[in-house]
Amino acid sequence: MSSASAAEPLDLVVSGPADADRLLFLLPGFDDRPERFLSRAMMFDPEGIWRIVSPRPRLQLETGIAWYRVDDEGADLDGVAASVAAVDAAMAAALADSGLTPDRLVLGGFSQGGALALSVALDRTVTTRPRAIAAISPYLLHRDEIDADRVAGVPALIVHGRHDTQVEQTRGRAAAKFLERSGAEVTWVDVEGGHHLGPVLLEPLGEWLGGLDLGPI
């Protein structure tokens, strides 16, 4: 078994116009690769107006690449913390490379990546705070570092298939309700689908992004 050190920068895959005025930072799910998100960009960015950055998950496990280990006792919270710190640094680097500020940044993710995106948005130690959050088929990780005030007023999208057998929809709905209680501007989308990163889950992301007000640049 081998794993990447939390101190090592994440490997980023980038697409979209270099002079874009908005940045979408997407976290892949368990045993998933950034190229999968980018190959489906037409489903959520048909006009190609977003600079899209997707990092490779930092751990190589026997079962696949991952952001953190999960066993019968749940997620390894030390691993979650290491990935939160790595994503924070990677978002800062992506913004610096693009010349944009955090108010032009949307953080999103799918499945384990969606859970991590929520953890990043809620973590009191994170220095790069995205303007909005989008989580597809996610769940909430209960951690001491969670600060509900971090998402007050933040637009948040949660998309979840009602036939998802890997992450039950009730977990995504619970995450949406927590964000709403925390003051986030939540859009909950219940779709007729499972745990597959295709049009059913991604087209609602495109609709939400199209209506998102990032304010003046």
C-alpha cells in the first residue's frame, strides 16, 4: 500500500479557456479520475465559459485511488483532514495561476469527492473560501473542524439520484438540510437516477451554474 503525502501538491488536470472569468474546481469520487469530469464538460458547461480544474485523489489504495480511507468504522478523519488541507492549497494555486479571486470560484465534487467538497466548505481551517458549492451524490462527514457559519449565505447545490445504491439519497438529503439550517442558499435536486456520473446528475449542475450570480468581476 502506498499513499501520497499531504505535503505533496495535488496533480491538477485543467481545461477550458485560460482567460475565463470563473473557475470550477471539481473533486472526483472514489477510484475516479479528473479526466472523467473533464470529458463530460459539455453536460454542465456547454458554452465552455468555465476554467475547469480537477485534482487527482491523493491516496493510492489496494482498492483504487481515494481521498481518504473508509472502513467498517467509517471515514478516516485524519485522512479527510489531510485531503481538506491539500484541496485548500490546490484551490489557492489554481486561483493564483488564473489571476482570479475566491469570489469567482465554485467548488464541487461527486460521491466521496462531494463529501470532501462539503468538508472543505465547512472546515474552519480552510483559507480559500469558494463563492459556491456543488455536491453530487454526497454525504456529510461529521468532524470537529466543521463550522456551520462558514456556509451562511453561500449558494449550494445538492444533486442526488433516488435509485443510488452506493450512497443512499437520504444521506444527500440530510447534507442539504444541514446546509439549509446553516444558512446556505440550498438548491436540492432529486433525480431519477443512480450513482452514475452522466447527464441525469450533471445537467442539473449546468442549469444551476447558468443561474449562479457571481457578482461583478
